[in-house]
Amino acid sequence: MVTTTPTALEVVDGVDLTGKVCVVTGASAGLGRESARALAATGAHVILAARNRTALADTEGWIRAAVPGAVTSTVELDLTSLAAVYWAADAISATVPAIHVLMNNAGVMFTPFGRTHDGFELQFGTNHLGHFELTRLLTPQLAAAGGARIVNLSSDGHRLSDVDLEDPNWEHREYDKFAAYGASKTANILHTVELDRRLRDRGIRAFAVHPGVVATELARHMSRDDFTALTQFVPSDPALDKVDVRRDFTMPEHGAATQVWAAVSDDLEDVGSVYLADCRIRDDQAPYAMDKAHAQQLWDVSERLCAVASTGR
């Protein structure tokens, strides 16, 4: 597939973030790894967060070899455990007093049914609730930056399903891994909408990003039949019909461009609560994903779920 999207490194050409701090979750592979390298090239202090200690060390070495003088540090983060999220947030807070960019990049896709350590459905718990709590815990550091951005990785896959606030953890329905993924990606956008509403007066803006159909290990749970089924599952939409998920992949260095653009672009000054793809603002997302009342309801449900899980430990 030929792409006109720039690479993440091309996006940051000429950008100077010296003295600023960027936190990237899922930084040890794929889009997170490419994003972290690009942000390190701006002179920012990049905190690499992921659950695999060995992969984190490898990524840090790779970035320092590629970007002489890169300022990096690592934090272990397992989004499937709220206890681990709390530990990681404490470690980050102890390392830096302010955070200028929080890139909630990590995620899972189309996983078999499973639950996190706290009993949440795996995709909803990892993609949304883990980042929901991490962002909440790091809000004081974001506010201290005097101008910060939160970049939430979503996907056009949000069109697969709205999030069911009556049964977000699939306790009363037959599990569908495609719908569960779509719900988690819808939650990422709704989280963005409510974050921006709550935090913009404190100088914090939030963005949701569709990176494209990217060739990463995220699709490791998918069989050939799954790719075919997904093509049939996606609602009929002229824009989506142009993409064949079995064929039209982009590489991580291009796929990471939009989330890096969200983190650094001057075009997004005084902008927030928007959906981005191909390094531009998009307005064709599913209406339920941008519904402000729905976003507030998801926030309330998320707070309650995380509070109950924390009390139960």
C-alpha cells in the first residue's frame, strides 16, 4: 500500500521540546516505540512505559543508538492490573514534577475472552480502564506543565460497537471479540471528550487518534478467517470501503505519525476533543463516540468500577 502520510520522524523535524516530558505507554513495540523515538529526537525527556522489562531495555537502547543524547527513562506498567497502574504512576510522579505529553498508546485487539487482574473484560480493562486510572493519577503532573496534551489511541474500529454501559465487562452477553474491541475504542474517544471538557481550563487538551491499519503485533490474535470476518463485520461506509484490512497495511513509522503530530503540532493549539487521522482533524467518527452525555456517563461508570476494584483488593 502506497502512503502519503509522513513518518513520525518527519513530523518532528524542526520541533524542539527540550526540557519537556513525554510519557508513552506501550513504548516497547510498534507505534509506541516509533513514537518514543520521534519524541526523543525533539530533545524531550521520554518516559517509556510497558510491562516487559527486557523489551523496555531493548527499546531504550535502540532509541539512544538512533538519537544521540536522547533523554529517556523506563517504568514498568501493566495496564491489566490497577495495582500496577498505581505503582507506575507513583514511579513517574517521583521522577518528574510535570508532564507535557501523555500518550496512552498501549492496547490489545481482538483477544479471546479474558479478564484483567481486577475482573474487567480484557479489552475494555486494558484499552480504557487502565489508561483511565493512569491519566487520573497523573493529572496533577499534567496540570503542572502549564500546557499539556493527552493523546488517546483509538481506531476507526470504534465503528464496530458502542460501549454498553449496562454491561461493559460482558457479564450478561455472549462475548464477541470484535464488538468488545470496538467498544473499547469507542471508550477511548468518549474518554477524550470528557477529559477535554474537565481539564481544558487547567491547560490540558485531549485528542483521540486513528493510526490507520498498521502492521504490528497487535493483530497476533487474528486468524486468516478473522480478517475476512472483520471485513464483513465493518458497517457499510464509503470511507471504510476503501480499506481492506487483509491487504492495506501501513508500517509503524508511518502509523505513528498522527499520534506524534497530535503531541507536537502547532496546528492543534487551543484545540481539543477531536478525532485525528492522517495528520488532520476528522469529522466522520460514529456519532455515539462524540456524545457528550454518553462521555460523562462512561466517566461515572469508569470511576465506579475502578473504585470498587480498588476497595476489593
